[in-house]
Amino acid sequence: MTAIAETPFAKLETEGRLLKPSLNADTHVAGRFGFRGEISYDGPETLLKEVFAVSEAGQPAIGFLAGSIAEFETLPKLVETFGAAFNADGRYLIYIADLPQGNRLSIQFGDVKIFAIFIDGTSVYNELIDTFYVDKVKLKKYDTAAKLDALADVGLKYSSPSDYKEVSYEDGLAIKNAA
């Protein structure tokens, strides 16, 4: 059994940032801890919503995380809040409501790469299924932990496809503001 204290989620939990969890426990993969819910990152009203995240026991950072935010401008604060819970080896997909439609950006914050993706009326879950080509019919039969494992197994191997534009945060802000 993997305790939250053995994961980077421990700091977030201590700070009271892990909200509305539908999963905050071991998954079905040995040594893997999973979180589904919301994470506050710039005060209680600024949330990373629809979070899908996993960490392997003893690892210093979250290996895979996907979620949605309302405003592109809050992205640096998100990365700052996670701090050492993010690293160069992790895969972080942040869906952003106010990013212009069709945009898929790869943004470096130090050694951390964030995949910033436009999202509109759909859910992070559906976006991940489409992005990772996961069989939605199979997933319907799984419990919450198994669904997270299935998405994380693909997400942990995700690399920057050619349809992502590599930009700085400032260039991303210019793209967002030009719309």
C-alpha cells in the first residue's frame, strides 16, 4: 500500500490544496498513488479542475497530471504552486478555457514542460480519451482507479507531437491575447 506521505501529493494535502477527491489513494498498479478531484493553486477560488494525476511511491515528482484551468495567465502560478512536485520527467497536460480554439502549445518553465491545450465545452476525461486513443467502451467497465491507471499508463509515455507549437510563456500570452 502506498501512503500519500510517500508521494509529492503529501505537500499539497498538508497545504489543503487537494479538494473534492473522487480518488485520493492507491490505484491498481503496485506502488502508484492516484488523485482525481480539484487542486487549488492561487487561493481557494483558482482551481485546477477535473484532475487526473499519479505518482509512483518514492518518486520526487508527479509523473502524470492532466486538468483544466480557466485562464492562461494563471499558468505560471500553477507551476510555482506545484514546485518540486513537477519535474523534467513528468507529463503535464493543462487544458485552458481561454486559449484560442485549436491551440496546442508546449511551454517550458525551467526544466518543466507544460502541454497547454485549448478546451471548450468538453471534459478533460473525454479530451484524454481522444488524445491518447483509449477505448472508451472498455473504460466504462472500470472503476475510478482503473480508469486513472489506463489513462496514466499512456500519459506517462506521452511526448510532444508535431502538432504542438513550442513557445515561451510570453509568446503563449501573445497568442492568447491576439484572439
